[in-house]
Amino acid sequence: MSPPEIRYDLQIRFGSEYGPEEERALIDVLRQGAPTSGTACERFEQEFAAYCGTRYARVATNGTAALFLSLLAAGVGRGDRVVTTPLTWIATAAAAATLGAEIDFVDIDPGTYNMDPEKLRDKVANTKAVIPVHLYGQCCDMDPILSLAHKHGFHIIEDACHAIGARYKGRLAGSLGTAGCFSFHEQKNMSTLGEGGMVVTNRPEIYERFSLYRSHCTRVYGKSTKYCQMDESRHPMGKRFWFQDFDDVGYNFRMTDIQAAVGRIQLRKLDGFNEIRAKNARYLMDALRDVPGLTLPKILPGNTHVFHLFPVLIDPEGYGINRDDFVYAMLHKRGIKVGTHYSPIHLSQAFQKRGFRKGQFPIAEHISERLVTLPLNPRQTPEALEYLVDSIRALPRL
């Protein structure tokens, strides 16, 4: 059986778009031999740090690597306690678990679907790091989380993979905590050829440690776009212009110059992409406001939502069909592929093996059974949005 034809590109697949500017940037780097982590990466880092208002930025292979290395840079290791939300992609918790950390979760706010800061208060004792996730493109309520961090001394590693360009009370997502992590996966609001990641921080020791472990913990003489600098007081250079030392055993999570060159162009387009997303989201909010049984996104005062995804809560009694029937019928009757982001990760086999059970985080569990994410991207035409709205309105009667 062949899959249904997707109408108007209404699917959650490519979140951004490329144009002739990206093509030219790619060709320019190809003509330079397509190096790994060269000057294009360095410039992308400088421009991204300036955009976020942070002292440092460092590229990585993907958002998962950015999370993993940021936690490692913050000193998270075996037996340390890390707290995050159950309603997220598994990489958020897996990044800490693969370092040997003990994971715990905080239930979500039923309006924003982000971590509930009030529930976090009971979880911070003996905690090394908290990972707030700016889900769907809206920042968590960060002031109370920052206050708890100041009081109890834990690191805040922001998972801003959904929220490139989002703001919390005027400050950019990722710039609020110890470090902020971003993804340039193909579905995100900007992309570096399908995969890519970035960390930002204001703390030199986090930047240094992240940079070391990103590239085999290597040190060399002089300035390098790939490696950290040698301490010549310990290893005088003399006539050895090329010598390597390794602080520890590390990893290779470097980005290529081709990706970074495209990322620089995408970054210049990001605010424009996000404005189109916000405009499209406003259209959907207005057009679906009176549909019975639908709960539309709640935006906190002072937040700038960048709508990586457009979450809608379906009440089967009010709307007429349940979430699973909605997803199936939208695809097979209307040619629209909606998403279900996410199933609570504490119910996955990976975390049931670690002792978590159904019923521990009831709000996340209840929400996830009713939540769908509508396709939203800067390529959508008025006809596509109109067809999406008409389909949602018509579906209970089909």
C-alpha cells in the first residue's frame, strides 16, 4: 500500500529552506577543499555568540553532542543527579545518562507543557544540573529556575534546540544558564545541511572544557580552529612547530566548514524565518480559536515564541474524535502529516529499566495522550494554511 500523497507540503519534515545564497556558500567552501572545522566554523561561532549575546559559542555535530559535552564540561559524571522534563526528545535525558548520571524528572506546566518551576523546588536537593527544555519554541519560565540555581548551586544547561531566536523577557534562549544547547537538525528553525549543533556560554572554563572534549582533548601550538592551545610553560615550543598533547581521552564531535558556511547564511535569515512562523501561528490561532475541543498554545507574558512546532491539545469529547484517530484521519483523508511530540520519556523502555513507572508524572502523561503538533514552517502558503484549518474543522464530520 503506497503512502498517502501529502498536500501542500503539510508535514513536519524540513523546518527551514535553502536558497541561492547557501548554494554559493557551499561551492565556495568546496573550492577551498571542504575542510573540517576551519575558518567558516570559527566565523559561524563568532556570529552565533554575537546573535545570542554570549561571550562564547562552539559548533558541534548535532544538538545531542552539544548537550552531552555541555554536561561533561559542567562536571557531570557517574552518580551525579540531573533533573529534566519527561516531555522532550530522549536526547535531553540520554545525554546525561550516557555520562553515568542519575536522572530524575519534573512534571510539566499544563498550559505551556514546559517544566513546572514549582515542582522543581522539591527536586533540587543534591542536584548537579537541571536541563530546562524550551519546548516547541517557547522558553521555560526561567526566573524561578535561575533563583533555585543561585540558592542551591546547580548548573542550568538549557536545551534550546527548539527555540533558536526565542526570547525570555528580552534575553535570547540559551543565554540564561551555565550553557545553552542548539540543534540545526533538518526540522529546526534553521539548519546546517540536515545536522549540526552549537553551545553558547559566558563561562570560559565551560567553553574550554567543551572545546577540549569535542576534539579528542587535543592541544597544539598556536591558534587552531579545531584544537585548544598548548600551555608553553609546560611544553616549550622550541623548534617543534607541530606537537600534540592530550589532556584526556575525548571525542570527535566537530562540524565541517561546509555546514558552518551554510549555517552563517541561515543565521542571517533566522529572524525572518521566525517572523513568518509567528505570522502563520497567529493565523492558526485566530482561525481555530472557536473550534470545540481544541486547546491552542499558551504564550507566557514577556516570551517571544518561535513556533518550532504548533502544539494543539485535543479533547475527544469536545472535538468528537481522539488524538490517534485525528492523526490517522488527517493523513489518510486529508493528506496532512501531523506529529505527536512527544511520548513521555520516563515511560520508554530505556527509563523504565532505570526504575520509572506510569503515574509518576501524571500531567505529562495526560497531555501526551491528547497532544498533536501541526506542521508549521516558513514555506507555507496562505492556501496551505487555509487547507490545514479547513481540514481540522471538517474532520469530526467526515
